[in-house]
Amino acid sequence: MQVAVDAVVQEPLKQTVPVIGRLVGRTTGLAARVEGSIAELRVEVGDRVGKGDVIAVLVADQYKWEYELRKAEVEQFGAIVKTQKAKIALRTRNSAGWSD
């Protein structure tokens, strides 16, 4: 009886799993400045961490695209303001009896 073997394929495993949790210090509380998805967790259960140690890295793209969205909104509202100012100037000039 012959045994057949498939070729081995090596590829990186990339998997996400939604987790709800919190980090609790043993002696003092921890505070996060922002909320977001964690891209990389740099500590394991039982690791000791010190002041200033990075324990988790957030997904950077999320904030990059939010920044880009807000920047586009600012540009959009700036254009609206510019348009309205031009309309006011035109109406003011027309009401003063000036013509184009």
C-alpha cells in the first residue's frame, strides 16, 4: 500500500479574535489615554512592568484614517465659508449699485 503526501505550504498565520477585557495592576490602577483596538500586546500574564513601559500597541491605521477624515471635513467647511463670504461680498457690491 502506497502513502501519498501533500506538499507542505508555509505561510504566516494572521487571525483576529475579538476580546473584551481590562488590564488590572496588582498595586496601583492603570489608565489608558485613548481607546482602540490592540495591534500588539507586549506583555504576558505575570510579567512585571514599570512606569513608562509600553504594554500594548494600538492599531495605528484607525487613527490615521480618522485624522484624514477630520482634515477633509475642515477643508470642506473652509470651502463653504469661502463661498458664503464671496456671496456676501457680491450681494453687498450689488446692493451698493455697483455692476460687474
